[in-house]
Amino acid sequence: MKMRKLFSILMTSLLVFGVALPMGGKVSADAASDASNRALIWLKTQQDATAGYAFEGLVDSFEDFWGPNNPKQIVYTYDQAVAAIAFIVKGERTRAEQVLNKMRDIQDPSGFWLNSYWYNNGYGEEIRKHVGPVVWMAMAAMAYEKQYNDTRYRPMALKALDWSLQYKKANGSIAGGWSAWSNSDEPWSSTEHNIDIYRVLQYYASVDSSKAATYNSAASGVKTFLDNYVWDDSVKRFKGGWKNDTNLIDPKIPLDVNPWGVLALGVSGTHNYGASLTYVENASGTPGTLANPRYKQTLTYNDAGNTLTGYDFDWTDEVLPAYDDNGNQIGNTGADVWFEGSAFMSLAYYLQGNVSKADAINTEIIKKQGTSGASLGGIPYSLKGTSNSYWVMAQQNCVSSTGWLILSLHRFNPFTGQYLTGDGNTGDTTAPTAPINLTVTSKTDTAVNLSWSASTDNVGVTGYLVYRGTQQVASVAGTTATVSGLTPSTAYTFTVKATDAAGNLSSASNTATVTTNPTGGSGGGDHVTADFTAGVTRLSSTEASIYITPVTSALYVDVHYKVNGGPQLNYRMTNSSGTWKQTVSGLSAGSSIEYWFTYEKSGPQYDSAHYTYVQ
């Protein structure tokens, strides 16, 4: 969905009459193939329309946007992602690369794209940098990489994700981005944008070790936001978003967050996400209002009075004036069919396993597919051109609806870059095994070091989430973690769970219980072996003493240590009544010391394991 404001312009409709198919009938394999091939023809025509212009290779978003033979030469960033994925699905690799190459060329060095551009002169049309469209381009790069095993667009995707993460909020969400219209960051975290980014973060965390910790942590935060802030468990649906400036839920309830939530999160998990499709289907307000929504509509689509059934963008079919945020009227609300959103519903139903329902929706969409001339294969953005309380929906054939018809017909889930099987399976649904042997390897008065044995997974473990009680406190790629910021002389319990690229979470590890040291107290007894007892004593805010007490008296003990990963330092320790000590100075709160020993034991020389202390 493109969150684009088209102000108060009421678009002229170019009526294209499609094939009359029986309402609710199952689309045959031949009809689906024909419709998909026609849609591809239209997308190729729209891409060829940009030849010779500044943004050659991109796909013109609308057919004759201002009216017949009067095109609005505009390319939306989101549309380019949808077109690229549709080309990939249709085996048109070269055309997909034309889109991705040009988008890579025009990507800002910081990682963003504007929401849209005039393709005839290369200037930005909608001077907004929204997270959603930026992440969709990363999603298109993911689809290309997964389908062709080619990483050429990965740097572009990583830059896009890194740029997006600057908008991360304390509740785990990623906020909307930036707008030139207000010259400020957007004050909202939309459900849509957070659904967009969740699986993409997980995928790139699984294939790029340098991003694993950051991206897995961000994905976990996004999932927390989706589950705990914008999922309404009382009615089993997603809300529109969260307003960070007021800490209030967005009262609007657009359709797309529900089928997209199913496609990104699966039918079930923390919540029964699949129930949101039932909510959309059964919302039957008469008339539809915000308090009593209605999404499913059956409307006439040609002069003969034939009808089609689909889903509207928004919740209302009351015919009322619609206004933008500045109080300007932007058309009227009313019953409509949003073809792009109807394709979302079809694909989500297919994932759920309701194949007949998915086919029936596609049959309805195809009724409005263009059958001749420049319109051949195109699907309109909407049937009636009403306002959806954000913008006036165009009636012209467009990239988003046409591209999504291809994805729906081919059962391709762009959120995971995988083809669906029609059995409710998003792809990989096997969780990793639980981590085992969780132990506390060392502790101080304010920090604990943990280690555990690795989990296994049918595809691959991408990281681990560390919990203090029920609160997640760390996300790491390896099998060790440091949890700091603890209270001295306090008991804590820790568990660890493993995660994979599909977001499957293992059951918890065994529980490790520990009591932190007293403030300024000894860390003695932290490491007890058959040969020695060793640890670190905090002497002051800037000093600590490494110590080791061998079971058998030693002739010498050398200590080797690194402070905050710096150069290795080596000292012969000082013996005091059988305990060998070395003072480390110049520390500060949070300083980390990695240390180990070389010691003499009845003649032979031995090296100890490596240990870690946090000041």
C-alpha cells in the first residue's frame, strides 16, 4: 500500500471493461495463467514508457493518470519494489534488474529513497522519506537474492535497513520516517511499516553476521510492538498504528495491516493472526463506520450492471466528505473495491489454506482486468475512486494492483521471498532446539556473563535471545552474553531461546540462577576448577585485582589480559600467602577485562581457560 496523499484532485476514470466471470467462481489454471501473462504485458508497457527519460528502467506507476493520453509521469518507490518482485516471479530477470539497478543508482548515500519521483526529470514528487517504501526496496532485493542466489543488491538493502533503524522507538517500533512538508520526523509508528520490516530484518540478520545482533534485536522489538501495542486481541485484528507524540493508538483501521500481518507473521504464533481475516470478512456495519466497520463490498463494475465482490481500503461506506489533516476536502468516502488490497486478502487466504477462497477473490479481480490496447492486462487501483480518508484512490490501471495480482496468482509471499504451499505454512515453521547447558561463567556486582551450548535448526540458527525472568535483555549471534546494569547483592534467573531466519523461537533453555556480588565486594570463587580458584576483586571505580589461588602451590603464575579488547598485557603475578594477584588500573564503569593464566604445577606449565570480568 502506498501512503500517498493526492490532495483534493478527483481523478478522471478511464473505464476498461474486463471479462465477465462468474462471481465467486474458482479461477481455472488456464484463466490464472492468462491473467498473469496479460498483467506482465501491462507491466512491460509501463516500464518501456520510461525509456529515454531520467529514470529509464523504472516502471510508470499509473496508466494515463490525468486522463486518456495525458500521463502523469511518476514512479512510486513502493511500486518499483512490487514491479521488481513481479518480474522475478514471472522469470523476467533482466527487467527486474533494470528496476533494481536504477533504484540502486538513485539511492541516497544515507540509504533512503523518496516516496516518489517524476521520471521525466528525475526530481522528487512526494518529498517524504517513509520507512515503508524504503523497506519494500530491501524486500525486493531479498526476493532477487533468494530466487537467483545473487547478492549484488545486498549492500543496497543493508543501507536501506540501517537508515530505517534510526527511527527505532523505545516501544520497539520503527517510526514512519521524515516529511519535507513539516520538515520533521513523522510522529507515528504505523503497523504497516513495522510488518514490512520484520521479516527483512530477520533475513539479512541470518545471512550477514556483522548485522546479526543489531537486526535480530530490532526484529524482536518490532515483534513486541506488533504483539503488544497494535494487536487488538478483543476483536482479533491489528490496529492502524501508534502515535508517538501522544502515546495513543491510531483510531483508523485500514484493511491491509491484517492480510499483511498474516503474510509476515503467519496464521498463528503469539496471537491468532489468521483470525484477522475473519474479522475483515465479517465486519458488516450498515453503514460501515469506524465504530462498526465494513470492508467487503459487492458493487457494479460496468454499464451492464454486472457486479464484482472485493475489499475496500477502509472501514466506511458512508458517503461523506473526506478531509486531509489541514481540513481540506479530499473527495468523498463511500463503498469501493481496492483491487491491490483484495489481492492481499487472496494471498493471505491461500497461506491460511483456504485455496477456494483465494481463487474466488482472484476471479473477482480479473473481471476488471484490461483486455485491449494500452490497457491490456492492467488492474485499476480502485473501482469507484472514493477517498479512503488518506487520499483519493485513483481508478486508473496501476503497478501496485497489477503486480500484486501476479504475486497472488503465483502464490508468492514477498514478505518471506518464498512461494506458498496452500497448507497454512509460511515456509519454515520448525523452531530451533532449546539451548542447553546455560551457565554463569563469571559475575560482578552489576554484571553477569553467561554461556550455553548451541541450538540446532532444520535451516539454521540466526541468534539467541537472553531473558532475565520474563524480560528480554539481550540479543546475540553467538553462545555467550554479558548482562549488565544489575543491582549488587541481588538474585537473578536467566534463560535463553534460539531463533531462526523465519522468526521461529525455540523453547527456553535451562534456568541459570545467580546472586550478584556486593558493591565493591570480592569476586572470589567465580571460577573454581580442580587446579585453582580464580576471579577478580573490584578495588574501586577505576581499579580491580585479578587473583588466582592454586590448589597445589605454584612456583610462578603469569596473567595475560586485555581491557576492552585492547592489546594483550602479560605480567608475573605477586604471591601473597598462596594467592597470586595483579592490579589493573584505568578502568571505568562497564570496562571489560578478558584474562587467563599460565601457571606452574609441580613442574609442568599449564594454561587456563579465558575468563571475562566487567567493572
